Amino acid sequence: MDGNIVSFSPTSASCGTCRWSRFCVARHAESNGRDGVAKGPSCGAPLRRGVHLFRQGDELKSLYVVRAGSVKCYTDSEDGCEQTIAFQFPGDLLGFDAIGSGAHQTSVVALETTAVCALPLPRGAQTALESTAVSGDLMRAAASQLIDRQNHALLLGQKSAQARMSAFLLALSARFAARGCSRTEFNLSMSRQEIANYLAVAVETISRLFSDLQRRGVLAVDRRFVRILSMPRLQAMAHEAKSVGIAHA
Amino acid sequence: MDGNIVSFSPTSASCGTCRWSRFCVARHAESNGRDGVAKGPSCGAPLRRGVHLFRQGDELKSLYVVRAGSVKCYTDSEDGCEQTIAFQFPGDLLGFDAIGSGAHQTSVVALETTAVCALPLPRGAQTALESTAVSGDLMRAAASQLIDRQNHALLLGQKSAQARMSAFLLALSARFAARGCSRTEFNLSMSRQEIANYLAVAVETISRLFSDLQRRGVLAVDRRFVRILSMPRLQAMAHEAKSVGIAHA
DNA sequence: CGCCCTTTTGAGGCATTTCAAACATTGTGG
DNA sequence: CCACAATGTTTGAAATGCCTCAAAAGGGCG
């Protein structure tokens, strides 16, 4: 079940003969070198079930498109939870979320015997799609949003209410810190209701969690003003999974 | 709480004086007309709390970047559920998921007094970013994935296990249909475990749901082969929310 | 000050998980 | 080709986290 990464020995693929080309993101990439996407798509040997196309953390070498078969795209949290993000079929694009960091943020594994076309990126990931500054920025922003959404799914799918809350606060903290504000104290611009909806729990649960965290000395909360008293403990709580058993593979 | 859409009377904004420009997707868009993004960013009047920048279904006229304040991005399902997708802060891009369809797939509302910069798109959404065919396709594919992830979050956040299952089967059905395969019978390429993880429920729950659906005559299931016997009833089940009260606003 | 909306706290209920065990299927080696 | 092991699936019964309902307390604002 834990197969090897496929080795790519590309052979030229023809979109003209591909029955999925009308669904396919690569249909305009054939036989031109514009946009930083070199030459045309190329097709490696088919992947057998369980074989990974790439894994989270791998360097971005190419984007891929499913040509036949199907794959599963999933993400792992630091603490070992796994959340499947999508199942993907012929014509679907794989690996876009690596644009920006240059490293894959998800793993992709074949569900059955599967063929993919590679859209090779010349000279590093960033420069590849940066032929024009604005569209490069847009792509990076889109990839960043994709990663955010994936992490959100991980949160909703694999974490307890308390872990969601903790992760939410830590994410806010990080964003404020990145903007030069305090990492440990800030005002929430959203109501309890809005937090509740984002984290997909009841408002009452949010309220109880704030109370608990305060009672335990992890947080000081005054209305919408939050002060983080123990960053390490908050981080520890964010890593607690929902339980054990939401189908770990 | 249900404020009006802001009216945009753009005044030129300077990224040079914006303290968030180093986080901002617009920082390279200033004062040039390349990439289909016209001129530079422009800044409308600030939005007060509760005012919408745009709503789901609105025509895409512009992408936006938060300049000050914060917003909430959420999506509504046909049956009235609401799921907050993200909170966004200065430098964050808004509206990208409208690339492709040309219509916004989420609503964005100010959480506090908020300023946004507009990145106007000339001559319709599609053509705007299509200056090169490949990067246009990539953008559309990325936007499409973004929408998928948002729907996934809606599923995980607002739907009961049975509704998730039904929606999952209907989505598969639609994908097969789009590829010319049968809309009503197909083979699942993924195991129960994999479905369970994707829908964030226990494997046993998936198994029980298959049994229930079969018992009720909605589905015929034989191992991985599924036949949908009553599309309308399956659709009805997909629209049942988890309960009523996961913070509907 | 009084009304309204948000937040908090408590008690009970329910959907889903957890645990346990039988059964089916697939793959493997003899 | 069969036996056996490993894995995936199904079903039942009990446990539990979070929701629901209810009601009171705490700001915000005219």
C-alpha cells in the first residue's frame, strides 16, 4: 500500500488523440513553449494502485494532468492525521498548490492503474509561471488559497472542537505576527457566531471552549480581546486529533 | 446585518505607500497594463461592517485585495446552509474563484471597517487572464479546484453523514456523466476507507450508509459497483443539513 | 434607562464513534 | 489449485462529544 514514487521516463503524448482533451487543462499546452511550460505534455509509464505520483514536501518538478484512471489527493498534518482532499479523474490538474513554495503541499497516489501527463516546468517552479509578474502573483495567491482550504478541510475533518479552536487562534496569531502585530494579543474582528460557523461547531461550544482555555490559564479573554498566555500549550491542544478513528488511511 | 453591496468609485491607490504591499498580490500590478489587468489597483470607499463586497452569483468585474480591515468569505448551498470558508486580512486576494465561470462562487462581507483595492479586469473575466492560453487554463483549473475545496468544506461543516454520502455519490455521478459514462451506474475506484476519510466519518458509518441506502431502494450496491435507482431521492438526501444549528450566520 | 443582540452556562439528547466480532475478498506460497 | 494470511467490509451494542433547548447575564446603542 505504500508504493514507490513513479519514475518518469517521458514519452510524447498527443492531446489530439486523448478523448479527455476537452476537459483537460493541458489542451492548449501542446507543441509550444510559451508560458514557461516547456514543449508539450509528456506521458510516463502508468502508475499502479498505491503508487505515489508525488508526496507532500517533494520538490515541484512538474504539474500533472490525469489522463486515465483516478487518483487521491491528500494532506498530512504534522501530527500524523491524514485528510483526503479530492479524488481526481481524467482531465484534472495535479500539483498546482506547489506553485509558490516550490514544494508539494499534498500527496497524490493512484487509486487504480492510472496514466498522467506531465507539464514540465523549466528552471525552477517560481520562474516558470512568472513570465509575467502579475499572473505569477495571481497564481501564487491562488495556490496559497488552495493550501488554506486544504488545511481547513483537515481541521474540519480530523480535529476535535478544541483542537480546531486552538489551531484557529494560532493561525490568527501567525497572521498578525507576519504583519508586525503582536503574536500573543489581538482583537478578534469576528463574532463567536462567525468563529463557530468557520470551525463548524455550535456557538455554545465556542463559548465553552473560550471558558475552558481561560480556566486552564492558556488564554486570557475579554470580550473580543484575546491574549495567549501559553503558546506551547495552545500548540499542543491544536495537535490533538478528533479521536483515533476517522479512517486514517 | 444584511448590508448593501458597496458601490465602487475608484480612486487611484498607491502600493508604494501601502504598508502591506509586501504581502500583497497587487504589488506588481501597479501602473502597467500587462496581463490583462488594467492600469493599477484602485481603492473605493471603505466598507463598514456587514457590507458585502460581492455576493455569490454576482458577475465578476474585478478581483480585490484587502488593504485594511478584514473580511469573511463564505459560501451558501442551494438549500440555504452557509459555510464560512476563510477570514481574510490585508494583502489577501478576493474573488479568484470567479475566474473560469465569470461569476462569484462565494460572498465576501466586511467584518469591520475595511478597505479593498480593486484589480479591474477589462473586457470580461475570461479574456482578461487568457492573454496566454496555458496560463489562462491553469488559472481556470486552479479556480475550479478552489471551488471544489469550498464545496468540500461545506459538506464537512454543514452536512450529516448521510447527506455527505449522497452528495459524494451525486458528484461522482456528474463527473462520470460529463465524461460520457453512465450517470446511474459506475464502479468506485476507491475503498470504503478512502471514502470515509474523504467524508470525514468512520468506515463503519460508510458501510451502514450503503446498507441503509440499499435497504431504502435508493441504491444497488455490489462491492464497488454502484447503481443509482432513484436520483431524485438521492438528491433530496444530499440536501439534508446536519441539524439546524451549526451557527447559521 | 430599556431594548436587543451577543455571550455564557447548565442539563439532557442524539448522531456518530468506538469497540468487538463475524464474514468476504484478495493475494501468496506451497 | 488450494490453504492460509492479510486486508477490507459488514453488523451489533455501548460510549461519548457535541448539539439542542432553555434561561440568565453582559454589553452596545438609541
